[in-house]
Amino acid sequence: CVGYHLMLKCKKMTDAFENIDQNLNRPICLIGMMGVGKTTIGKSLAAHFRCAFYDTDQEIRTMTGQTIPEIFATQGEAAFRDYEYRVLSNLMRHNFCLIASG
């Protein structure tokens, strides 16, 4: 069962992050290939640590009013990468939070 397997991964990931100083003044950015669970795990960890969670794709959608496929189709990959860079640069200025990078 995918849901059960993902819950196990989240539990292990939470255990792995248990020693993080919650007074950390930097964001934690989760990176990885598309579809590996960055958003799911990020939300779980953010709930565990009671901190903000940001998904760069969602932040780009909010900023542009377009979906990621629409940006690629109408503006190209270079424009998407520029939006991604700007969003990540802004989010990395936050205090302790979790970020799932696209």
C-alpha cells in the first residue's frame, strides 16, 4: 500500500530530524526528483515541528497565476527556472521553515 509505505517513510524521516535544534534560524529545503514525496514529507515534518511549510511550485502558481505546465507551454523552461530561482531566493530568507523544491 503506497499510503502505508509513505507513512513509514514520514515516520523515519521525522525520527531522522528529531535532533534538529528547533531554534534553528534557517529553512530546511527538501530536494529530489519529481514525485518522490517532498511535499508530503515536508508537510508532515512542518506539522511535527510546528513551523511553516512552502512548496515552490505552489508559490510559483500563486506568483504567476499559471500552472507549471502553462508556464512551460507559454513562457518556456527558462522563465520557469527564473521564477523558481526568485521564489527559492525569497523563501531562503525565512527563519526555520520547511521548503519542498518543485
